[in-house]
Amino acid sequence: MAEVKTQGAVEAMEVAEASRQTEWEKPSFVGDLFLGKLNLDLIYPFPEQPPQDKAEADDFLQKLERFLAENVDADEIDRTGEYPRELFAGFKKLGAWGMKIPKEYGGLGFSATNYNRAIGLVATWCGSSVAWLSAHQSIGVPQPLKLFGTEEQKKRYLPRLANGAISAFALTEPGVGSDPAKMQTTAVRSPDGKGWIINGEKLWCTNGTQAELIVVMAQTPPKMVKGKEKKQITAFIVETSTPGFSVEHRCQFMGLRGIGNGLLRFKDVYVPNENLLWGEGLGLKLALITLNTGRLTIPAGCAASGRRMLEIAQEWANERVQWGLPIGKHEAVAAKIAWMASHTFAMEAIVWLTSGLADRGKVDLRLEAAMAKLFNTEVAWQCIDHLVQIRGGRGYETAESLRGRGEKGYPVERIMRDMRINRIFEGTSEIQHLFIAREAVDPHMKRGFKILQPETPTREKLSAAAKAGAHYAAWYPSKYLGWSRYPKFAELGKLATHMRFVERNSRHLARSIFHAMMRYQARLERKQMVLFRIVDIGTDLFAMAASISYAMMLARKGNQNAMDLADVFCREAEMRIETNFRFLFTDYDDAAYKLVLNFLEGEYDWFKGPLVEPLMPSPEQLEEDIRKLA
């Protein structure tokens, strides 16, 4: 099937590629996995939280839990769609707005692990509260300011942010989602050269309706690079008290009904030069790095919510009796609970592994963080779907209605509505797939780039082909070699067979990526379903390795049945992996894509007509009939 790249697609790719982090200064467990190497030393033994670090947050977490229990009525927030102002003040008193802000700037200075412990706790109470705290600290002004701000900027803004000045992150626009090349918001130099004038709109800005400070991405004047004009996207810290800023609309959603998400307008908003973050043209790179580092928060909330869902499932499965047995003892329901329990365990393993590695700072986590976001949000959604099914009609009924007729007010339907956004927030599952896939094939792309480009001179192509051939002559056979059978990993006990599976199939995955490159060459970037299956295999392998390492750590502490949870999860993951390998290259993709192209062209319009034919002819039909009679 012919595929043509439009000029817009080429430009979008160039902007995205220019903003990628191409350097790998530290090792990556997942990066090695895609190359067929099981670098187990990076994740095993499991990176436990140091006791002194844990103790630093224990008292805060007890106070936070007490505050949530006494003050946060999640069902009332959901019913009214309003977030009580007193909760903002309560979080301020606790210091919760500054959990990730260093102590020297007035924050609590929590480690990634402690921050995610706190976010997980809040997630079990109220999704809207998580959104306020997370959007402020994980992707709002504090995060990029810590990473890229000047010392002067940090001293000016971080104490204020720690003290409850709410912040937000503005990237998306009404016509722009994941394609920043189309960004319409602009920033031009002020006439006096002392600042910038921003004009444009930003959509779905979480916290935007209440924020005092916002990181805003805007297109600044292009620059000439090697004789070619390059778009520049730059980040600015904007004070919402500045004339010209306005909240045009507060958005309302299926779930998280208490969040302050809105459409923001910038009309000749003046921003002084000192509020530019990092540098001109570095805004998109700043945004991507910020999202990478802040991406562990949503997975933490998903894992904690998984525990809450399991509590509800356990109680109901014991309490509800059908056909003489508690429903949990019927195999159809038991299978769902087993899936929830084992996959919640895997979610936790990934969260505490990535948090621990983030705190140690010795691993490049961009792929692990993206996989955590992808895996945990997809799994948490499946968990709530199972829980609704287990609860039956009660899972579809609101907590208020349940209480109104004398039953326990489990908020299952609210959890489902709140949970759905996680697969979209901070990069959709599809964007996570594409990001991970791009990094997975990058080592091969670097070697084959000149070979695949039509404009490359013949001599350069031949030289590149010779170098690539020499590399793969040694690399490719090595992906068939290596002992991954008994007794390797015997110290892992009953989980050893699963770790051997991970090692064998990491090599299989590396070979498959190479096969995909050879099969599709430059077209591989367009074969998204193939790339998605490659990413799903890698994600399940990562989740298996994390679960095994986590289970071994817990078993050493006396929780031997943690190995049972890891075992059941690995069995399920292995079935998915084998299925994805089996159907990695399938003609279904082309058949489905062709169908959609025809559908969009209107060839199936007969399929979307009215279900009931009108009894009377339309005025147009009457006119046509009269014309025929005449």
C-alpha cells in the first residue's frame, strides 16, 4: 500500500526529532531489554527505600490520611463538581503543595518514593485531589523550574509555590494535541526588547482555572539552521495576574469532576525576559523531559487505586452468596479477582522499582517511566472494569444511591469514571507506544539512517552498509545464543523459570525488531500496529522482571506468598507475549487500514443510515419524484 509523507508530516517529524533526548549517559534496563540484554543488576536486588528516607515521610502521611478522612468528601465533590476552597488551605497547612520542592526553597524535599507514597494515599480517597496536587508538582511550574530554572528564578518562585501558589502546565491547544509543529500560540519580542508578548489559547490546562503561575509553551520567531528555517518553541513562566490573561471556559468531564481544567486565553500578555525558561527554542524539549520525569505520579495513583479496588472485591466476593457459595468461589469471578490481584502486584512492583531507581539516580528512566505510565493506566482500567462486573448492578449504581437504600456506599462507578482519564492524561497510551517504539528502534535507525535515505550519495550508502553489515554479522547470531534454561537463576526459586523466559524473549524481541527494520525499512515508522505489539512485548517483559525482583525482596521479609502473586502475573504475561510474537507480522493490519480508508471516503455510508426508514418521503425526495414525473 502506497504511503505518502505530506510536508506537514515531515515538518512535524523534524520538530519532534529535534526535541528528543538522544543522549544515553546512564544505563537503561528497558533500553537493554530491546537490544536483547537482560541487565538484571540494574533492578535486582530490588531498590528498597532506606529506613531514614521512609521515616522522613511517615509522620506527614499520618497527618495527610487524617486530613483526608476528616475533610475530603469525594462523593460530594463529584456530585457538585466543585472543589472546596478550604481544602486548598488544608493542603497548604500540611505542606502538601511543596512535597517535591527542595527544603532550601521552603518545600518538604521528598524523595520520589515518598512523594509517590503520598500521591497513592490521596488516590485511594479522591481522584480530583490527586489531580490538583499532581498537576501542580509533577508537571506544573516546580518540576521544570527545578530542572531548568536559574537560581534567581528558583529563589523567586519555589518558596511561593511551596506555600500554596497553585501552578499549571500549558502545552495543548484547541487544534494541537501531540503535534507541536502546529502550535498557534506565539511569543514575539516586545518593542523595548525587555520581554515577550504572548498571544494564543491553551486547552485542557489542569489547575489552569486557579493557577497563579503557569508554564506556557509558545512558538517564537524561527531561526535559520544550516540554511533551513527551523521552528522554535519556547517555555515561559506566566503570572496569571498579568493583564490579557483570562480563563475563557472551565471544562467539565466524565470523571474528576472537581478539577480546575480550562480553556485559557493570552491576549498581548507581557512576560519579562527573566521569565523565559532554559532558552529560546528549548521549550518542547523541556516539555518532553518534564513529562518524562513527572510521569511516575499517575502510575503510583493507579497502583494504590488497584489496592482499593481489591479491598472492595474481596469484601463483596466473601459477602455475596449465589447458588450456595460466595461468588468469589465461583471460578468465573475468581479468575477476575486473580487477574486484579496479580496485576495490581505488578503495578506496585513497577512503581516502587522506578521510584527507587529515580532516587538512586544511576539509571536513565525515560523508557521505564513511559512503560510505567502505559502499563499501569491500562491495567488499572481493566481492574475497574472487572470490579464493576463483579459488583454487577451495584457496580453501576452510585455510592449515594447505594447508601440511600441502606447498602454500603462503595464508589465503584465513580472510580471507573475517574480512572478513565489516566489513559489520556500526560500522553495517551498511543503516544506512549510511539515514544517507546521510537527509542526501541533508535540504535538500528542510527546505523541504517544513511542507507534508507534516498538523498544519501551512493558512496556514503555503501560505506554505511559495510559498517552496518560488520556490526550485524556479529550481533544477529548472538541473539540466538546464550543459555536461558535450568539451572540459571535458580536462586529465584519458583520464579526462576519466568526470569529465564524474560531473558530468552528479550533476545527474541531484539531479533524481531531487526526483522521489522529489514521488512519495512523506512516505512517502519508508519507500521504502528507492529510497533505497538513490539512495545507491548517489551512492557510485559519489564513488568515480569520488576514483579520477580519485588517478590523476592518481599519474600526475604517473610511475605512468601508474594511469589504466588508474581507467579500468576508472569503466567498471564507470558501468554500475552507469545500471542504478540505469533501475530507480530499479520496481514490483518493492512486489511483493517484499507477498510478505514474506504470508510473515510464514504464507501460504507450505507452502513450508517437510519435504522428505521421514514414513512413519509423527505422534501428533497418529493421534489425529485415530481421532477421525474414532469
